[in-house]
Amino acid sequence: MALQGVLMQRLEHGVTRAWYRGAWWLWLLWPLSLVVSWVVVRRRRRFLNDPPAALVKPVVVVGGITVGGSGKTPIILALIQALREKGKTVAVVSRGYGRTASDGPLFVTSDLSAALAGDEPLLIARMTGVPVVVDSDRRRAVEVLLAKHPVDMVLSDDGLQHYSMPRSFEVVVLDADRGLGNGRLLPMGPLREPRSRLRTVDWVLERNGDNPDTRFIYEPACLRHHNTGAALGVAEAAIAWQGRAIAAVTALGQPEQFFGQLTSLGFIPTTRALGDHQMIGSQDLADLDAQVVIVTDKDAVKLAYDSDERIWVLEINATIPAPLVDSIVSLIEAEA
């Protein structure tokens, strides 16, 4: 890995740790946070005073007010499945963070690369088969999508702060263990909007929270060999890999969630955290002294199928509260 990449990763992880540990030196960034606050408040006020024209179908935003991963994509996948079971048709729009092409909307198909489509949209398209459009202009993405696929509703993967896109329902995803860090706006803290924004959304979901109506959890489904597709149950894998050296590599925004989950499942891996959304390169794997390398499903969509034979993918399901699904179904039926 290039020295510049290593330094950027260390800086990213160091700042993130400081946000959640309340490092004193972050006060040096307070003037910059005041500027961010002025911009955020101004954009929010403009949206409230002059909201964008409504679209022909309801749009449900699943987003966050903190930077970094908070588990939005597993929530999107769980909502798609739950709404399908209720007989509703769903499509997804996304910015496609990290994609190399950004000139206009792109329909994501399972044969595209993560570099072209973005890792999260590609994962959603491959796992669900629903229509997925990526575009930096989310309103345009919704309009293009609905012109071709007149579904019952559209889910926006992130985009809470994308105020040019109208929305019918807002869901904020948080990690109950991390909370809001030091509660400060960027760059002094991890917040994209002030904590008061939580009072204006329709639903707050907390990973591992206490309230059953707002709590979601991750449940491991299996470990799947990346090249062959062979699956092992988690308990089965723990037995089969006894005595083997195991490594875990990820480019998640919150890598400690992944590493902690593996430990709770009985694995004791050496760990390597890359930058959020970063591609796992051959060099990141070549120097790993391990017989088994475990990655997340979001990491796996960026890997070729003829990649390292040691790679196994931890597949998870998110369990979401039924009242949330019922509220979205009611919204769809009210706007039909």
C-alpha cells in the first residue's frame, strides 16, 4: 500500500477515535465547526421555507447525521425484504459513493463493477434484484428510475442532507454504543447536522439499542467462500478453522463493529482496517500471515471472483422493528 494511503488511513482513524473519546485538541477546530453550523442551518431553513416539489411516489430516506458507517445498507436490505413480504414493490437510489463515473444517472446491474456503480448500490442490486439508480443528483435519480419502473416507493440509501430531493419519511440510523460522539459538528465532531435534527425525523433506529420499537440487530447468516460460493454455518466454521490463523480485513466506516462481531462469534482474528469504501488490494492480502481471511459482503463486491482463495465473506441479516415496516406500508397506501 502506498505511503500516502497509509497516512490517510491513520489520520482518518485517529480523528474518528478523537471524536468518540473527546480529545481536547478538537477545540482547535471549533471555528471551522461554526462555519459548518452556519451552512447547515441555512440549508435546512431554505428546505423548510421552500421545499422541493413532491414526486409521484413516496421516497423514504435511510440516512445518518454522523459521518462514517452506521449500518444503513443492511437496513435497506431488510426493508426491501420486509416490504416485499407485504406485497410492495421497491426501488433504490444512491449517490454511489466512490464510483469513478459521475456524469449522470446510472442503472446498476449485477454485472457492473463497484468502481463504476459504487460498492453499496452494487451490493443492493446483486442481493435483491430491485431497480437501483446512482446519481449525485438524487432527485434526478428518482425521476429517471420512476420513469422506467413505476414502483410503489423509493428508498434512498443515505441522502438525509440532500435537500433538493423531496422525501415522505426519514429514518436515521445510529449505533447505540457509539452514540453521537462528542456531539459536535464537523470537523470538531462527527455530526453532519446538530443533534436537534433527530427530533424532526420520523424514526430513529439504534443498533443494539434498548427500545424494541427502535432497536435493530445484526444476525450472522453464514460464512461464504468468495470464489466458490460454498457456505459454512458460523458454528461449523468455528470448528473447522480451529488451529488456523485467521485474519479480518475491512473497509467499513466502523471496522470495530465487524471485528467485535467476529470475536463474539468465537473467532480470534488479526485485524486490518482500511479507509471507508476503499478497495481491498492484492497487497493488502499478500502480507497477511493467515490461512483464512474474513471480509464483509460490502468488501466482497469489490473483489474479483478469482481473487485470493483464503477469502470468506461474513453474510449478515438485520432484524428491524415491525412497527417501522407497518408505518412505511401505511405511508405507501395513503399516498397511492
